[in-house]
Amino acid sequence: MAQEYVTVIFQPSGRRGKVPKGCNVIEASRLIGVDIEALCGETKVCGKCIVRIEEGHFEKYNIQSSMDHVTPWQEDVEAKFINSEKKEKGFRLGCVAKIQDDILIFVPEESRAGKQVVSKAARDINIEFNPMVRLYTIELKKPDFEDKVGDWERLANGLSREYGLTGLTIDIVTLRTLPGVLRAQNWVVTVSVWNDKEVIRIQPGRVKKAYGIAIDVGTTTCAGYLCDLTTMQVINTSSMMNPQCKYGEDVMARITFHMTTPGGLKRMSDDIIEGINSLIEKAVAPTHPKKKKTKKAKGDDGPDEYREIIEEGVEYLRISKHDIVDLTIGFNTAMHHILLGLDPEPVGLAPFPPVIHHSLDIKARDLCIDINPSSYVFAMPNEAGFVGGDNVGVLLAEEPYKSDEIQLIIDIGTNGELILGNRHKLYSSSCATGPAMEGAQLSFGMRAAPGAIERIEIDPETQEVDYRVIGHDKSRKFSKPEEMKVKGICGSGILDVLAELYRSSVITKTGVFNKKMLKTNPRFRINPDNKQPEFVLAWKEDSSIDKDIVITQKDIRQIQLAKGALYAGCKLMMKRMGIDKVDTVKIAGAFGTHVDREKALVMGLFPDCEIEKIHGVGNAAGDGCRAALLNRKKRDEANWCARNVQYLELTVEPTFEQDFMEAMQLPHMKDQFPHLEGVVPDHVLHQGPKGPVKPEQKN
């Protein structure tokens, strides 16, 4: 039977198209190119994909839309997220409602996957200059009847004679360009040689610059660092959201998508390859002047023409994508497998073996990556099932294996990855933290996009809340309500909020709301719909979604689960290493750029440490990829790291459950935090089982 198709229109984007009858709203949005939040990977547990099915005939589109044009309401699933009033208005979960006939769908602002603000700036780290690709300029003697040697042999002999490069090979795509390039500028050429072994590009004349790009593919965000391979200068940094987010926020959701969807692996692989190509486009674009469309003469139906806008005093490098002759890329194991089209299913099943541990050198054209086609892509090696080349990149950037100091490095992304040790011993582990830390499991959690609360402070006496949002340069205290336009809370705000709720006695050390101290505070209330306690962070008049932005008891538990997993991972590695304290704590990833180190310690993200010894190290994974791009020895180091760091599978450790349970409390159930003395009020830090009680409140 032939597949039936129906018309679907999404508003306010106005995107429309035909989709197979029977697919759900999320699947339809992917097919048509509309991004709807689906953070749980359609497992029906996050409630982020709420949409409204519009009723009536829409003349403009000539369709009749109705709530009856989707499958019936599922009380046991949808009632958890949509109350009866909204149900009557046509609100449904996009992952549940399957399309049976033509419909028009409205996507509320809170359900739209807005453009994320990605912080992936390159740090100034010490890298020894030793690139994999080098330039060699040579002037050759023209052939004549006395010297009829072939073009390639002539070039190879010249490079051997002048530079000592012997045994060279040439890529077939480059070989095809050789005759024309040699003769373009009177037999003077510049040759790009990979690893002193293979000629991958030949350019006419004397060329002094070569370019490479280092790419960090995170589960949620990706970054590219365009570098000059002759000076090590970072020319430009580009970033984007990982386009695979629409298949689910975490790696397990994407592995499941592959396992349950025919052709799912190819769709995800194609998406990230397309994303990498757009990242490269974004990186080279600023090296060219901006263009402005010229006006056409009346009746001119020819193609649009553009003119360049040249800024005075600006020197444009005019780098093209094909000027990029080397590329290094790091990613976690699941992202590695998906991009390369390797079956990721075993990575999701115990004992989580990857298809390959070692690094790979792959021709760019074989991956459809749009740089110089003869060039290689260096894929960083994997450590284990859930610790991949991104963690190896962190090791290359921070080099704990060269230090006597015991370092604890926490890379907080969608997966929390931990490194502990020094030059004598190194451990690594992984724990699922990111979905909660990045907002995926919170009532008003969101990505770091305009309207997201990014910083929070709560007055310890009055419990009044001050906050800052992305896209507005002043805090709430110095702004009018309508200026705030709050939509939710993102990762850095989530790290702040637990510490602030605890420090200001809004919650006890167990994470429950302190009802005794807040019974007169209007911010503390019981939600009339679900009867659950919640605390208002931003009032309705401050928001752009016409509702109060709250943190609920369930939200607090989700953050506790994430922070507990991180702490337990740190503790177990410390036990394995036989130590009870660390010398330095480094926080990597986007959180490493924005984290408040004091609040991270207050919430108990890791064991006690001197606050001055806690450092944010930014996108260390990307910095490690850049180190591998600019220094070929780092690639050997990467493979050494992947095989010599001892991976600890936390969930099979005998004390994991006990350590995890104790780490759920703030900052910890038993462990002491002497470095929080004076940072957290004494009655809070040393509270009893009934919660914080100020001296004047004691009977």
C-alpha cells in the first residue's frame, strides 16, 4: 500500500510540508526543519515538546486543522505536563500526538529550540610548533628533449634534493591538478606535505600561508578553531549547537534513535557532517569583506549580483575552505561513532566497548568534509565507552601526566567526565550529569539562549532573588520587569541556584524546602495543579512566557542527582588512588568559562579544596584538539593517553551507591568542608537534621 502524506504547517515559523501520515509532531518537525525541544529523545519524560494543535479552516493555507487530526489524548503520559485547561485549548506533547490529517501547529516560545549562546573561546596555552602539514616552495627546471622525466618524478626529485624529503607519495586528487599548476607560474610551486610523507596540495607560485582547523564536537555544542599553520595564530573561532540535539539531548537517546529508526545512524551522521561544514564556512567567512546585493535594473531577471564592502585599514586574508589543509577533531565515543558511521549500539550496552580505541587519519573527502579534498582528518582516540577523544583533548591541554601536583579535572558537559592524578598515576571516569545541569530535566530549564537566567543571588535574610539573564546587560535589581523577558534557567544559573538556595536557608542540606523559615515568604508556595512545593525565581511580569519562573522540589532533586554523581565519581577515584584531598581542581567545558568556583564548592560539586586552587579552564577539549593540530607529537601523546589512563566504571564499584547517596546532600552528608567556613553561615554549614536554625531561633 502506498504511503499516505498529510500537510503540516508550523507557526510562528511558517514552515510547511508534506509528512507521512502516522508520524508524530516531533518527527514532522524534523522533516520540515522546525526545531522543537525534545531533550529526552522522545521517551516522554521531559515535557519540553508541548505544542498546540490549532482548530479551524485556515484560508491562507487552504487547510482544515483540528485536534481530531491527531491521535487521542494519552492521560497517563500527557496529564503529567499539561493541565485540563490547556488540554481543552489543544495543547499536546509533540512526542505523543501522531498526525492523522492536515494540521496547523503552534510552537510556544518555551518549546522552541532557540539559538544557543556558545562560549568556546580559545585560551592562550603553550603549544610547541610542529605542524603535521608543512609548506615547501620549489623552482623546477622545465622539461626538454634531454630531460623528459614525468611531472611527479620531477617534483619529487626536486623536493628530495632541496629539502631531504624522500619516499614521498602524492594523493590522486592532487596528482590530477599537477600538470596545470606546474605550468601556471613558470614551474614555481608551493607544495603542502602531510607528515613528511604525502603531497596533499600543490599551488602555483610562492605561498607563505597554510591553514588548519581544530574541531570539538560536543553532545550539545560544537566549536571550530581556524589556525594559521605557519604562525600558530588562531584566526577565528566559530561555534554552533550540535544539530543532533533534535534526536535527544544525551548520547543514550541518540544511540536509541539509531537502534529504533531505520536509517537513523545515517541521518545523524549526515546532520553532524553538514554542521561541521557550516562551522568551517562560519570560520572562514570573516576573512572576506562583507557583501551587499546590488540593485537590479527594472525587468532584469538575471542572477543576483553582490559587491564587496571594503573597510578602510582592514587586510582581508580571503581564506577559502580549500585553503584548509589539516583538520583535527575530538568527540566523545558515541559522537565519534555516529559521525564516522560506526555502529554505536555496543557503546550503549555493558561492558560498553568502542569499535576502535586508536586515532584515525581519514581523507576529508571520504567523510564529505569540505576542505582541501586530499587532506586528512585526524580523529582523536577513544579511552572507553563513555570517555572519548574529548577527554583525551582535556589531557593534552592540561597535561596532568607531566606534573607532580594531584589534579582533579572535571569536564561538565552533557556527560560529566573526570580525570584525577599526576605523572605517576591517572584515572578517568564518566557520569551522567549534563541533562540536568544544562536544564533538560528541570521545569524551566533551557539552553544558554536569550532569556535564560545565567546568574542568581538570594538574600540570606529576606530570600529576595536577584538575577541576570542572557541578552540583558543589567541585573533584575537595576531593571524594569518588562526588560527582563525571562524564559527559563540555563546551566550557569543552575549551578548558582542550588548553592544559593542552600546558603540562604531556602532549602536544608538534604535538599528539601525549609518550610519553617519560608512560611511567610510569597515566593514559597504549593503549586495548585500538582500540589508540589516550589520557589519563585522570577515573577510572571518579568517573563516573556506569561508565567512565573519557578524551581520545584523535583528540580532540586534532579540537580542533586547530577551533583551527587560528580562528587561520587571524584570520591571513588580518590579512594582508588589512596588520597583524601587534591591539590588543584580544574573545571572544563562551557561551565569552566562561567562557573562561580565558590558556589561550585558550596553546592558540593567536588570534595573540599582551597577556593583559590579551583580554576575554570574553559573549553580544554577544544584546546587539546588545537594542540594536536599545531604539534604532531601531541597526536602520539593522544594515543598514549588513551591507553595509559585507567578508566573506572563507577557503577560497578562496590561503594558507589553509598557514596552517591551521601553526596546528594549539601555540600555532603559526612565529609567536612573547612574551606567553606565564613563563606556559608555557620548555622547553615553545621545544621542539624531538622535544618538550619539561627541562634536567636533556638528555644
